[in-house]
Amino acid sequence: MPQTGVVESVVLFPRNGLINRIQAMASTQLLGDALSAPMRTCWTDCGYLTTPADEVFDSSFVNKHFTSVEAASEQGIRVKDIPLYLSQQGKLIGLRGHDRGEQALLDSCLDLIGRALTPTTLVIVAGGSFHVVREGRGEPDEYRLFLEAKRDYYRGLPLHPAIEHRVQTTLTGNPAPFVGLHLRYSDLAHQAPFTTTIVRALRNLTKQQGVRRVFIASDSRPALRNWMQRVARMGLEPWALDASGLTGSQAALADWRLLGASQALVHFAGSSFSTEAAVAAGAWDSSIALPAHPLRKVAVRGRQHAQNGWRRLASRS
């Protein structure tokens, strides 16, 4: 009799930014473990991110756990041929959540795998987290176990030696304990809380954790300089990464690693970068995720529209 529900391998095409991709890698690895199937990552340029895998991960990790576009194509796997949502094409089962997300489709995907009469290859195109909710477990308990498993995956993920060395030398000069402050102002400026809200949260967190040292990371150099001065005026001890000699992607992941070494974080709720750093720190309960104030969203969006309007007028003149 044919053996049903067997997955020969899981292939992931991670999408979007660095941390979205690492989220998907962690989720797919955990799913592969649950299916007793080996997992390979096909790291491609999807337009949003052009950083090659060997710039951010250890080469031995890439050689062991990654596959090339050419090798995947030889197996009949092409990301452009994987339809949206859930599909089956011969032995290939595709999961591509797109606007619905993978989580909403995962139970149906597992049902499809269980009904397959021959061994299948699961192809996932994703940029974010998803997890199996096993029968007999409640969602809150299962989600906490998932966070713990992601934490362990993140901590064991071998990043590029230049990143790991910079993190270790930085921590030697700035040892724990400390709290993290992540400020994302570039693409999430409309989700930034007011300054007074951030200051209040940081005061509360440092008091709760009993520390005065604050590691600050930001995607805006002017914001980083301003907050270094502001936090010092609060009577705290701020410090930041020296990113000299690192590429932009390496510096971002060094920041992420250092945030993940903190006691807890103050961060913007809409940032997956800092949310997953709190997971890496094991501090998802003790960190303070700040939502954007509704007036802030309106003000930033209005300013952006006005700037775009002036640009259009200037281009016509």
C-alpha cells in the first residue's frame, strides 16, 4: 500500500527583509522538524532585498542548509511557478500565504499533505512567522512553546563571522545587564510613538529591570545621535554599536543580535525587527512594545502626502 502523509523535503523561498526572512527560516525549520523532513533555503533577490546569503550567514551554514535557484530548478521547483495560497502540482505542495499569511492556510496544507498518496516536497514562499497548533494543546500554550523554539533557533543561528565577532567584542566592552531601545524611523515613521511615550516607557523598564545601561539601535543616524543625548540626560548610560567596517545588512544584524542580548526592550510595536529581537532575548513578556499614537499616524501621513505633492509640482515646473 502507498505510504501517505510523507514529506521528502521542505524548500523555503524567504521573502521581504532580513528579519522577515529569518522568521520564515525559523518557522519552516520547526515545521520541517515536525514533519521529520529536511529543510533547505533558497535565498533569492526578490527586489526588496539584494543582500546575498553569504554576506550575513556563516559559509558552512549556507553550504549545508541552502540550495541554489539552479539546483531547485533541476528538481522542478521554481518560485514563479508556485501559485498564491495553497496548491498541489504533482509531488509539489505549495504554501504561499501572500496577503492571507501562511498561518491561516497551514491546517489545510497539513491536511493536503496527509492525503497525498506518494511522498511530497513542500515548497513554502514566505516572509514571516507561522506555527503548527497540535491537537490537544490550546493556542496560548502552543504559541508560547513556539516562541521558546524560535528563541532557541535565533540564538543558535550562525551569522557571518564579521557580525558575530563584532557582537562579541562589543559585549566585552559593554557587558550585560542592559536594556535595549530600538527606534525605527525610516519606513515606519508613521508608527512611531511620541517621544514622551518612549521616554516614559524607558524610565519604567530600567526601573523594573534594575539597570541604568541602555543599548540603542536605530535605522536613522540622526535619531540615534539625538536619543543617545536624550537618554544620557535622563541619567542613564546609553551606548551603541560601532558599525565601521560592516555592510549595512551586517550592521543591522549586529544590532539585532545585541538587542537579543538585552534584559528586555522598549520598541515600536509595528517593527518585526525589534519584536523578533525581544523573542531572541526571551523577553516577549517583559519588553514594552509601543503602538503608534493615532495623531502621529495622521501627522506623518499628511506630511508625506504634502511632500509628494510639492515634488509633483516641482517636476512640472
